[in-house]
Amino acid sequence: MIEVYTQNVTVPANTAIPFNNTTIQKGSTAVKTGTATIQFNRIGVYVISFDASASLADGGTTGDIICQLYKNGSSQIQATTSATSTSETDIVHMSFTTLVQVPQNNTCNCATSPTTIQIMNIGVPALFAQADLVVTKLC
């Protein structure tokens, strides 16, 4: 299990949200690598919960702030959340919960490696007042 979060960070369009703080990390099943990536080290199914509060970045244009889960660099369309912000003071709230499966590598009877996730801002540049990501191994 791991919980990571960030506060008051500007994230350009098409960029992974950096999670600068780790609240909890239990074991090595899921670990933070760098600031924006969670790596899975064990096979299984994981619950991914994401929530954020954000507004347009300074000087930004009205548009959709869109957060989407990427697994091994590929977008996961079932795990997307978006909201329209009209100004730097128009804070919007977004969230999603989804499942991620880490398959078994039959050669070594271990996790197919590496399996990683990131939360990408694929919308307009945004100021994230807070963003929180919780990963829990289900089975």
C-alpha cells in the first residue's frame, strides 16, 4: 500500500503530476520511483484511487483540466476525470477509482516488470492545490 500527494504545483499539459510527498508506504509491493511514477513489484490486482483540486495555471485559458491514468506509458480510458476551470480562482474537483492488474511473467513466476502507473494532466496547464493517489493491493 502506498499513498502519495502533492500541493500547490503547476503541471503543464501532457505532463505527469509529480507526487512530492509520501504519506504511507507499507512494504515494497508498490513503490514511488522518481516523483511521478508508482512501480508495482508483485503480481495481483490493485485499487487505484485518485482525487485532486485544481484551477487554471497562471495566465491559462479556460478549458478542461483532464487527469488520466497511464499504465506502462499507455492511457487507460476507464480512469479519466475532467472538469472545466474558467479562471485561476475557479477551483474544480476531480476523482476516479479503478483497478490495475499486474500480470505474472511465466518465465520467472514473478511480476511482469516493470509495471508502472502515472497520472497525467492531458488537459490545459493547471495549478493543483492538492492531488492525492492511494494504491492498495486487492488480491
